[in-house]
Amino acid sequence: MNAVRQIQEVVADTVTIRLPAHFSARRVDVIVFPVAEDEQVSRQLQGLLLTAPTLSEDDLQRFTQVREWMSQ
């Protein structure tokens, strides 16, 4: 089953849904739920976390060494 979930802004009582090119269904079931503001903040935070820098293997190893040193 293909599924697409999007959060869209309502503009002049209208919502437009753009489907990905690989979505090949001819008929779809559309259900519209209001989005709580907390969920939008959560999605913004998730976006920030996904674009944040990550630790390399060397960084992680150095962190582990320092943590072990500090624990002694």
C-alpha cells in the first residue's frame, strides 16, 4: 500500500496535495484532520535535529575516551 502524509497550510479554504511521481493510484481516500500547534513545533524540531551535524566515528571515540577518563 502506498501512503503519503503531508501537513499543508489551508489557503482560502483550499488544500492542494501534490503526489510523488511514483504514486500510481487512480483513486485515493483523503481524510483531513486539523493539526495541533504542538505537532507543528515537533516537526520543526525534528527537522532541526535531522539537519544537525553528526559525530564522526573519531569524534565518538574521543568522547568515549574523555568520558572514561573523567569517570576515574
